[in-house]
Amino acid sequence: MKILVAAGPTREWIDPVRFLSNASSGRMGFACAREARRRGHRVVLVAGPTSEPPPPGTVRVETTRQMLSALRRRFGWCDALIMTAAPADFAPAARARAKIKKTGRPAALRLVPTPDILAALARRKGRRLIVGFALESHALVRRARAKMAAKRMDLVAANAPQAAGARCATVTLLTPDGGRETLRGATKERIARRILDWIGARK
Amino acid sequence: MKILVAAGPTREWIDPVRFLSNASSGRMGFACAREARRRGHRVVLVAGPTSEPPPPGTVRVETTRQMLSALRRRFGWCDALIMTAAPADFAPAARARAKIKKTGRPAALRLVPTPDILAALARRKGRRLIVGFALESHALVRRARAKMAAKRMDLVAANAPQAAGARCATVTLLTPDGGRETLRGATKERIARRILDWIGARK
């Protein structure tokens, strides 16, 4: 099988020095890519600026727009997409060309939404499997189910913000037919194995 | 000699998932701490969430306020401070308790300045040496000299935004008496040696 994996955060620059981002380490995606390769699948891994070094051959991107375009280019090729990435949802309306000086006065940063990667890819889903993640601080399962439906996912792993950057996480795997399975305090390797088991059983 | 080193970026949280930060890797500070230890100095290293793993014994902080308080607590102890850290200069006026939903509409993020760490420490400088860094996209040397004067630094290493997160950098070392020395495409280890040479000659 041909599996496309997206990992890590993206960065949206405010000026040449500062950016908006999040604590995604890339570990979940690296674990999925490794496990998929171990099982003999062909894997392409696209990663943002992760704190962990990515495996050799990884396609590196920085912004959400770059990640969308890298995934779009490879989506037609794949049989399954595992979207562990946490692209920045908002970007500054403009990137200042010079470093913004600290004035001592409050400032306002105008933010605009970035492209919704999963929504964009889901539009030409075809027979591909889409596995996504939902990171929610509140109403986790309800919101993850809504996201799964809106973005035509076949499996969603719902977890809390503490999971970002951590070695272990508690995730709840949800499927459109009402399936629900919780892995408590699981290593990202164990979560990856469970996701690959599920993909293997579906195809 | 007792040397306090600060390294890495800080993070200022927007909500439980997103933050403002910068691309500082911590490498410059780790190189200074290592080199200082190699020369027999006693070293305390305080680091933000760096992409490189910090040496054992490092005091970890996350926000600019936490970095200020960790440095304040140890500033009285030291003979020299090497401030390679790039604390976030701005923080969201408030941190949202729940993950902010992506609405598709532009939003505004109100930013307030964070405490100025070097300015706060410089107030009780005494006979301590202060080595700082200036990261500027424009008017580099002029701004670095102004920063040196305002923050009572004894040595400032001026560099461009490309230096953040990179393995090599071109830095210009400036002293209040008009001294100026440029290291071109230098590794961070080489810059660290030069800074430690300078500290050794001054004390």
C-alpha cells in the first residue's frame, strides 16, 4: 500500500524573527511512518519544523500553505493519508519585512485563517482512506466526531492538548460507524501500530 | 568564575495549543555553556523549549516571565551572564482557556510586551559582566550599539535573523569602547570560544 503521512506543526511568520506555532513534535507521524515502512508499505512523509529530527527522505515544509501544496501533489498517489500534522490554523494577515520593535505599548496582530488542509484534500478523497487527529481541550469526542464527518475521515484519533510534544498520550479512536476504542497512556509507537492494524484490516 | 548562561526561545501561549515563539534553537547558549565548563568555570544554564536537547542539569523554563524569574534568582551568584536566549518580546494579552475555534473570519490577537529580561537584570549589574546578543533585520550595528548602551552590556554579538536556529552565523562583536570584530560564517562553537576568550581577558 502507498501511505502518505503528514507530521509536525507549521509556522506562520509575524516578522523575520517571530512566528505562530504549536507544540507538535512530529513524533506521532514519525512513529506512523516507521511502522508503515516496517510493514512493507511505501511511505512518503511530509513534515513541518519538528523538534525531533525527521527520518531521511522526509519532505520538509514550513507553513500551512506549503504543507497543503506538498500533500496535494502526493495525494493522488496514495491509498491512505495519515494526517498527524498540526498545521497552524491562523496566520498573521501580513508578515512584516523588518523585525517589529518592542515599543512598550500593546499591539494588535490581525490573524486570518489558513487553508484547511484536510477539508481541501477530502474533496478529492475517492477511495482513499483518511486517518486524522483531533486535538481538543473541551468536548473532545463530540468535536472529534463532527470533524470526522466534516472532513470525510475514516478514522479519527481524538486527544487532549497534553498529547502534543509528549511521549505518551491517551487517545480515543473513533470511526464513522460509531466505533470507539480508547488507548490509555499509550506510547506513540503503540498508537501507530493500532492505526496501521486498522488500515491493514480495511484495505 | 561563575557563569550564568541563558539559551533558547520562550513560548507565549495563545490558548492550550498555540503559542508565539521564534526559531532560536538554543545551540549558541549550549556551545557557550559547554566551552565555559571545559575552561573550568562553574556554569548554570537556563533554557527555554529548545529544539536541540539541552545538557543535563539545565534549568528549563517556558515563558519569558519564567525565564526572568529563573535568571533573577541566580544573577546575584554569577560573575558573568551570557544572554544568548531569544525570549518572546510580546505575549497575548490573555491566554484562552479553551482551544480557539477556527471560524473562517479574521480575528485580532491583542499583544502586550513581555518583561525586558536584560533591562531588569542590568539594574543590579554591579561588577558583573553582561554579554548579550542583538538579532536585527535592519541597521544591525547601530541598533546593537543602542541596545548595548541601554542594557549596560559589556559585549554584544550582533547578528541577522538567519542566525536563529542555524549551525553557523556571521556575528559582529561590539564593545562599549568602540571595539568591533566580525566572525564570518563561524560555527557557534567558534563564536562561543571567542566570547569566553573575551570574558577570560576581562576578569
